Amino acid sequence: MNIELGRAARGLWQLREDGTFLNHGSYGACPRSVLAEQERLRREMESHPDAFMRRIHPDGPEDRPRQVAAAMAEILGAPAGRIALVENATTGVQAVLGSLPFAAGDQILITDHQYNAVRLSVEARCRQTGAESRVVRIPLPTTPDEVLQRIVAAAGPRVKLAVLDHITSSTALVFPIAELVEQLHARGVAVLVDGAHSLGQIPLAIDALGADWYVTNAHKWLYAPKGCALLCASTSAAPLTRPVLTSHYIDRGFPVSFDYVGTRDYTAWLSLPAALAFFHELGPARLREHMARVVSTGTQALRAAGASSVAPDTMSAAMRAFHLPQTRAATDADAADLIRDLWNEERIQIRATTLSGQLLLRFCAQAYVDEEDVIRLGEVLQRRGWPARR
């Protein structure tokens, strides 16, 4: 089936008809067909809970989590034996942080573009162990070379772990992660890649990348239900890696110790094959070409409205962030006002945030987004006096 992309595809999702949804990157949106598969699995679970959970257990007759890992191996570019199932990228990050024996004087390197929950996780682990967070500032606008140089220059002998985004959240930047992994490893620094936005948005070859750990969400760009992510560990890192929760199969080691941690809803993970099938039905290459056109058109529309890109166009994929200049330093309240007003008054959903006093707007392309949607965003910003309205 050749699915028509753009507004014509909206019926495949449950999105409100009166809205323009340009913020897929924050929470994703699960298609009707995948939700139907999850509901089927829930009916199976509730019709005979004991039998369903036996199918989940690592020593059960089916070991369904390992079947899911096997189904995901090709698109991740990592073997199933080194893929664990986790609820979200933050859970994966916390599992890695909690597995490593930091001590006073050690440093954990992050950037000021880090997702807030990850930053807080690093800070909490530092308080527990006496380690320190080493925050690398990457000013905007930036370039791949500047990102590389600033991070590598900060990787001194005290840095034991670098937690780096593959694609940053609020600024939507694709970091030169392969080069970063290579250079940080040369300095003896272990690397955990937060690929929360990567799976489905860009092609992945995690094993070839060489990071010690790589965590990625499936509920964003791969259309899985909420609460569905994967943590990959290298051959050397896997024996060190323990789940956040200690449960029945903790002695089985990575990744089996992650597969069953008591009574919870496993249907999001078990729906992954259906999400993967939907993704392939859209056509990955065709989908990415469509999203690239939408991003390009949206970039022109926002620049015409007075916004400026935070990096070269080559540093973004299916989402892009823009600086909206103001007459004073922007606050979180400004970002919240922008999100609220665009939705309440224009029915346009975007993401806005602040970084170092700059007001940033991020929009996302997706299979259900048309070029006309992003053109309208630019027109609304211009008509309403954004940017520089405050």
C-alpha cells in the first residue's frame, strides 16, 4: 500500500482535526493500527494474566521480549543480545549512570543543550557519589566543528563518562557523534549516547558507531506506543549494565535482567513489530524525503518571518530550531506564552524553550504534516508580530 503523505495521512492517527501538530518530537503520536495491536495485546493480557506473563518471563515458553529485540536488531544496527527494553531514554540513562562506580573527583561530561531530565539525572548521581558534572557550553549559532572542538577540549583526565545527544531536544541539532565517540575514546572517556530522537528520524548503525551505550526512544519517530525505548550496550559495557529496578532476573545480566521487572504493562514493547511494520509501510526513504521538503519549506517561511537558524541546515534532520530575537533576554514564561498562544489562538502546536536568554522555537516535520502547515506557521508569526514582540 502506497500511503499518501501529508494531510491526506492524518486519518491514520487520532490527532484532532482542528489542529496543526508540529511537535511530534516531544511525545510522538501513535498510529491507529499500532494502538489497535496494543489493545489486542491488552485483551490477551487481561483475559489470562498468568498465561500472558509466562510468555514474558525469560524462562517462559516464548520469551517475547527477546523476540522483540530480535525484530529491532536490523533497524538499530546492533545484535539482539545487546538490546534491552526500557520505558524511555531517561530510564536508560539512569540505568547506565547507576551501573558505574563514580567517586569523588570524577567528572561526568554533558552539554548545556542536554535534555533537562538527563541533566538532573547526572546531577543526582554526582550528589550520590561525590563526582562532578562538567557542563560544556555550546553557544548559538554553532557548527559541527565547534561542537566537536568544545566537547573534546573539555574531556580532561577526570572525565569518566560523557553523556551526549545524537540529536539535541530543544535545539534539534544533529551532533557529529561518530567523531565525538572516536576522539573521546582516544582520551579514555566512556560514551553514553542519548539518541532519544534518532530511531526513525535518521538511519542508525549503533554497533558501527562504537559508543559504549546508546539509548533511543521508539515512541517518537518509530510510532510505537508511549513508554517504549531501547538501550544498547557494547560488548565490553554490557556486563557492567544493570537495570534501575532489581527484580527476579537480575542475575541473568544484560539484557535479560531488563526484560521482566515484575507486574507492569508490557504491551508497548510487544507492539514494536507493528510500529516497525507501519514505518516500513510508509517507506523510510520516501518518508525522510517528505520530511526534508517540509523542513526546508518551513525554514524559508520562518526566515521570512524574521527568525534565524541556530546552526547550518546540515545539522538538522526532521526537526529544526530557530532563534526568535527579543528586545530583552527571554524567560521560560516567554516560551510558555508562545506555546499557549499559538495553540489557543491559532491551533498550532510547536515547542518553545529558552537557552542562555534566547527564545527558541522548534517545529517538526512528520508523515502527517504538509508544507502548507509550516508555511502557515511562518505567516502567523509574521502577522502576530513574532519574533521581537516583547
